[in-house]
Amino acid sequence: MVAQKKSKSSKFLTVPTRPVPIDRDRSVAGLLEKMEGAGFGARQLAEAHRIWLDMLDDNSTIYLCGSGNLIPSGMRRLLSYVIKNRFVDVIVMSGTVLFHDIHETLGRNHYQAHPSMSDEELETSEIMRLGDTLANRVEYQEADEWIGSVINQLDSSRAYAVREFLHLLGRELAEIAHEDGIMTAAYKARIPVFCPDILNSEMSVGIARARFEKKLQFTFDTTQDTLEIMQIAQKTRNSGVITLGSTGSQGMLNVSEIASYITRTTPRGHKYAISMATDAVPLSARTPSYSGSHTEVFGKLHRGATTAFVPADPSIGLPMIITALSQTAAKFMKGRKRPNFSFSGKDLSIDVP
């Protein structure tokens, strides 16, 4: 029998895709395992779950970045779950996410909208439309007032890092909350929350209201936030980043890499990266290759980094991944050596075992 001559393409065409089967396995983790054999978004979603487990198993410091309408879309309980269970170690959230989190943790709700609702009628009723969800404008103003009540308790003779301010907000929320959100879960888990755009978001309205109505003098020391992020990056051995929504939320991490020359350290880049967004990205960034377009999507990466770009709204992909983690992560958490943070007044310190 004549041996079949191998074509030039044979070294590449080795692993065929596998159509996702229908069976009686109803676990989400089982479904994602089957999706690993598919392609495009299905495969990337499955790989995102696998990469998250790899981060936990590799004792990586895991950054969770997020922006947009994560809370109105119903993600608060899922996010607080991964924070409380220490599936992540550092939070970097937009001010919009954190304001919505405060709103819901204060016991308020977001509501489902219907296309038949006119914007004019909603405006007359003091209702805000956020995509296909609604919020009571008066209740948002109550959240502004609550932020001001916390500022009223602070020392006006000094500036506060944004991270310290958010830690104090989480502490006060934890005293009155009936159910955890991002900020209360982070406070209880003793992990830091950073916000790169606090003055560009609804959070700033409550701060401005305190100045306008109560004449409360309050200032931020944003330089301290940069120094703290630099400290975390410097002491971290391996890192991974999970970005939900726009890549703008991870810009704060990129700055710490740029500023590494100050501490005379060599930026290592992230060993693992997951991005879940509806943003259009080059096709080359959807496969686990290392290229310049990857840096645009994930930030600075370690050479040979493992990545997954999930082309989906986080409100679709996140419930699947976190539900799967609730079924698969326990064995990776038992021996995990995670970073420990100490909060002493205005100072933050980190210990990496």
C-alpha cells in the first residue's frame, strides 16, 4: 500500500471542530466543556471559563475590570459572589457601575422597560431609561444624598485616595445592606476597589451635592491610587485580567505598567486575560495568538499569555461562566495562595505569599 503523502496544510489541520451535542447533562460547566470543541464565540466563552480556573490554580493576582450597565442588567449578585469567594483579588470599576451598585445595595431596584413606553412619558414621571431597563430618578437622588452623608463623617482637612473613599463607602453600606453588592462584598473580603473615572460618572453628583448644599470640603488624592496600583503590580508574581465591557476600564492597569520605570522594575504583563464585550475587534484577537492587536484588547501581556475574547454582552456570558465556576472552582481554591491586603487609615499594603 502506497503511503499517503502529507500536504503542507496537514500540520495545521489537526483538531476538527466538534458540533455541540444535545444530551441530558444539565450542568452549565458540562455545557461549556462541550462548547470548547466548537468555534467562534462558543469556544471563546468555554475558554474564558477554563482560563479563569487556570488563574486560580496558578496563584495569580486577578484583576476584575468593568464598565457600563452591569448592575441594571442584573449582574450584581453574580459579581458579589465572585468577590466574596475570592475568585478575584482587585476590583477596577467605572463610577457608573459603582453608583448603580450603591443604588441597589441601598435596597432600590432597576426595572424592565418596554418599547411601548415613550421617552416623553417617562421623563414626565421622573423615570430614567437605561437601555431596556428603568430607574427612578428620585431614588437616584437619594443615593446622591447618601454619598453626601458619608462625606459628612470624613476628615475635611486631608485628601482621600479614591480607593480609600470607596472602602469607607463599602463599610457604611455593609452596616445597612440587606444583600451584598460589589462594594460591600469587597469590604468584607478585604480587597481594594479602584475607580478610574469617578469624576466622570454619577458618583461625582453626590460629591458635588455635598459641596453645594452642605458646604462640605472634600478632595481626592488620585496620585495615591496610582501609587497603590503600582505597588500591587510590583509585588505580584503572576497576574490575570478579566474585563467586562469597554476596555477603557482596564486603562488604570496599563498606567501602572507605563509607570514601572519609577520603581525601576520590568513590567511583566498579564499571564492570563479575558475580555467580554460587544466591541468590534480584529479577528486575530479572537484566537490565542500573540500579536499587537492583543495588546489593544487586553493591555500589556506576558509573552505566551493565554487569552480569550468573548464577543458577547456580559449580561449573556457572565451568568454562564460564574455559574460554571460555582460548580468547578472549589478544588482550585483549596490550595490557592492569594494576595492579602491590609487597610490602615489612608494606607494600603499588600502581601503576596
